[in-house]
Amino acid sequence: MANKPLAIATVLFVAAFAAGQSTSPNARPRASDLGLKVGILPTGPLDAITDVAGVEVGQTTIIRGDNIRTGVTAVLPHSGNLYREKVPGAIFVGNGFGKLAGSTQVEEMGDIETPILLTSTTSVPRVADALISYMLALPGNEDLLSINPVVGETNDGYLSDIRGRHITSDDVFAAVKNAKSGPVEEGDVGAGTGTVVFGWKGGIGTSSRRLPVSLGGYTVGVLVQTNFGGVLTIAGVPVGQELGQYYLRKELQQAGSGKDKADGSCMIVAATDAPLDARNLKRLAARAWLGVARTGSSASNGSGDYAIAFSTAPQVRIRANDKALTRNVEVMTNDAMSPLFFAAIEATEEAVYNSMFKATTMTGNGHTVEALPIEKTVEILKEHRVIK
């Protein structure tokens, strides 16, 4: 699909430059660029959710003035009319202190009929409304009387004027219409523009894992919106502790910073080309949370933690014009799921790291959140022999 107009990109660059933000997508490394290998399974060629064939990602980043740092991230299971060709889907709730529009219908019916959008907490209703408008306007949906928009969020109120609800319908349309396959921009972009994770700048991160041919050759791709706390752990190394920033540090040491309050949220979107039904997709979504746990998340009381999983396999799609009373579809068995579980765990873990590694220091709403210090982090990982 077409890229955003040059004028919009220019405005965003000027606003970001004035606010002291880096706009280069290559300014900071990904986990793989540092030689950090997470887990045992190989990645897809892009190491991104878009390694799952057909999946597209679009993002609108909004940086204006001194106090607006927000945006929208759209994940499309395929580029067609999702209402006319739904995909099986499921949602797993890690901790329900959040706002995930459309979750009850997905839970009940086991399918997803719109793009999956991520945004800021108070903007969920506006983003959902815009998504409904987008879906109603699609060719073939002229007689549509109901649509179930799936919209998740995390709270970017520390760096952004969250009460202002600055996201417009045009912002939502841009994210969806400009969605594309290929590399995915990470860090403080889209819905991750104003987020904070482990006390450092968070954002959007992605990764993928591919099973060997003997296990089906399937791909699992994950995209995360990180905005939570805990004790940062990278590949088993207590990086947060060694950097002196982690949850309960002040209480344990009776001194020092209490900057990481652990509250926040995390959204996970997991895609796979394995033919899974909604029941096993929910099991896959649950395992993705083990990947977040590996990074040191405490899944705090004030965190809205959700995982959304879907399958793009053509044979499991639900076509609106199919009025048959029964369906005969081959899906993966329970016994075949364990390798896919492992793929979801590893991809999610690395996606969280990428959301931090790619994010840059940001000032907004009267606060500054530093980016994870790459050089110090690399030194710690080298000391623990995780990277060379």
C-alpha cells in the first residue's frame, strides 16, 4: 500500500527535532544486531510479525508541541476485507486492568473481523469508532449492520496529554490504509510513542520464530506494545539490577530511586500461519505471556495485560458468504502445539527487548524518560557471556 504523504512525514520530523527526539529508525540496534540470540529457534527472514505471510503493519506517530506523544499501530491479518473473510482468533487476559474493545465477541465466536489496533487508553472509544467507519465503507460491506472492532491500549499519560484524546479518525485511517508487509518500525513509534517499560523508554517491538520443516515449518510472529515494569532481565541476566533501576529498589535498599512503579500495561499480538482453531490460539496466546515473564515483568495490579492470537492459514478462515451448517477443516492437534508454544515464548521475549533497544530518550508532558543505555547494557551482557 501507499506510504504516508511526504508532508505528514515532514511535519512529524520537524516536531520531533524540535522536541529533541531521534527520528532515525536505524539509530539504535535491535537485539540481533548486538549478537543477542534469544532461545533456540531460528527467526524468520525479517525477525518480525510480518514474517507470517499476509500480515501487514501500519503506524501513525503523533508528536506535537511539548505534551503530545501518542499514536496508533494497526496489525492486519490479511489485506482483504476482514469482515468477509474472518480469521480465527483468541484473547488471553494476563491481568484485566485495561480496555480491550471487542474482546467478548472474540471470546464467544472465536474469530476476528477487523484489523487489530493498538493505541492510548483514553483514545480506545475514538479509535474503535474510526475503525467501524473504515470497515463500513469497504466495498462489499454496504449492508453491514454490526461490526466488532478489536482495539487494545496502554497508558501513555506520563509522556503525553492523555486527557486530550488527540487521536483523530484520519490518524486511524492512515495507520490502517498504510499498513504493509516487510520490516516493521520499532521503538517510540505508533502506539508505543509515549510508553515506558522497566523505567526506560518503551514502545513497539516485534520478532518471529520459524519451526523446522519436520515440525511443519510454521512461523509465529509477535508484535508488542510495552508499558510495564518489574526487574529487567535480558536472556537471564539481571540487567535492571545491575543498572540500578528496578521495581521495589527504593523499598529494599531504603534509598535510591523508586522510579519503576511496575504499573502499566502490555499488549501482545501473535500471528501464525499454522492452522489453529480458536481454542488452541488461546493456548498460544497464554504462552506468549511466558515470554514477557522472562523479561522480568511482575504483571502488577495496575497493569492491563492482554495477548491476541490469530491464524492466517487459508483453510481456517471464516467466509461470510458460507452459510453451510457444518465445516470440515483440518487443524493442528493438541500434541502438535508444544513447538508453537515455544516459538511464541521466544518471539515475545525478543520483541520486548527490541521495543526497548530501538526506543530513544523522550521528553513530553513535563517528564523525560531515558532510553535503555545500550553501551552499559552490552557491557553487562558481555560480562555474563550472553554476547561476545
